[in-house]
Amino acid sequence: MTYEFDWVDAFTTQPFGGNACAVVHGADGLDVAQRLALVKETSLSECAYLVGSDVADFGARYYVAHQEILMAGHPTIATVTSLLDRGLVPLVGGRAEFTLEVGAGVLPISVTDGVITMTQMAPTFGALIEPAEIAAIYGLSVADFVGVPQTVSTGTPFVIAVLRDMDALHRATLDLSKLEAYHAARGLGEDKAMEPFLVVREGASEAGDTFSRLLLPPPMPAEDPFTGSATGCMAAYLWHHGLIEKASFVAEQGHGLGRPGTAQVEVLGPREAPTGVKVGGQGVVLMRGELAL
């Protein structure tokens, strides 16, 4: 069997920027083992698989090397970029609106002059985590943290941890044994989150308002260039806890990896009860081809 695919750089306007994702079309016939194997073969953090949907205009499923991810930001931008590039979504005056079903539910998608915006789910705020527990994972001190880290989900849960400055963010190094102990202690319930998302309230460039890092364990790449789902969780956390003044801002990630990525972010609803998060960006198709299995 052959499956058409596009290799897309997401949250960037330049090849080799942002975060790369392979988008496989007509992938209903690929089983989970094949989907996971392709992620490992590409050495990407995630791959996207377009499938049929009974509740949305398109369906997609996202996988890292060892499991499905119910909601993922950069694969969503990559998937829509691929659909647009292949003419599968018609643009009228440079605009389009449609729906995309992912594992977590249905996402409203809009396209305006090349900018793809997903509306992530209303955030849920979960467990508060002692700063010392997160600090130990990264060789940091409690003094490096602002506020209390918290599990937040707009489809996929992340522990959002705000650091005081860029120096602390750059000093963070992942201790795998302590991360494993952390996950083991947290169990496998609904509140179990992905790796902590480390954030500072300043950009890597003059255009940015926040900058973030997501350090990853094997078999994934050591660091994610841009994490759109965690960006939505981060935005909800900052807005909810009064750590940003404006609901709309520019999020940056990946600059230290030589893959700068940018997203336009807007938290919807009041601070006490946000109703959703818009995360927007652009994408570039780097390669087109056929997958033979």
C-alpha cells in the first residue's frame, strides 16, 4: 500500500524553522503499530494521520513514538497546511473556516491570509505541584520559580511552570531518573500530564511576549522545537493566575535549537473561567512524497 504524505514545518514561515511533522493522507488503513513505527523512523516528535470523521469536515490522529496524543498543536498546524497545499480546503478571499476532529474532540479551524488558527478546548485546571518537585527534575532551585506549577489541559495536560528569567530557563537540564520518579509518583490517572512546560514572560526576540522549553525523554527528541498544545495550556495558566496583562500575545519557542517558532495566542473568556484558547501560526511544506508499506 502507498500513502501520500507531506513533511511540514509548523509555526514558521521558513523551511527548517518551527517544528516538523509528517502528515499522512488517507491513513485509516494504518494500524497503531505502523503509525508508531513511522514516528520512530522519521525521528520527529510527532506524526499526523488524516482519517475519516463522522462529526467534522476532516479527522486526524496524532502520535509520538510510544503513544497517541489526543490533542497536539504543531501537528494541527501541519495538517491544515498540508490540506491547504493540496487544495483540499478552498479559500475564499484568503479565508476559510472548517472543523477538524482530533482525539480530544472537534477543533474549529480558521484560516486568514495564511495564518491558521485552532480554537483549543476550555482549559481545565488540575493539581498544583510544589515548585521543589519540578525544580529537582531540572537542576533548578525553588527561587527560580514564579507562582506554583499546575496541571492544565486544553486537550492534552501539561504541568505549566513559570520561571523568573531566561537564565533559569537556559540552565534547565533534564534528569531522566528524577522525571521517571516524578511520573511514577503521579500515577496513571486522568491527571497525569506530559513533561513540565517551562515558561518565561519575555520573548527570545523583540516580537515575543513569552518563551518556552519542553525537554523530552527518549525515544522522543531531547527537546521539542514548538509545542502548540502546551502553548494553549500555558496561555490559560498565565491569564487565569494574572501573570499576563493582555489576553492576546506572541509566544516563542525553539530559538535555542536553531528552529525559531512563533504563535499568535488569545485566551477567551474571563480570568476566573477561560472558555478556550486560540493558537495560530503558519506552516511550510518542505517535502511531498509517498509512504510505501
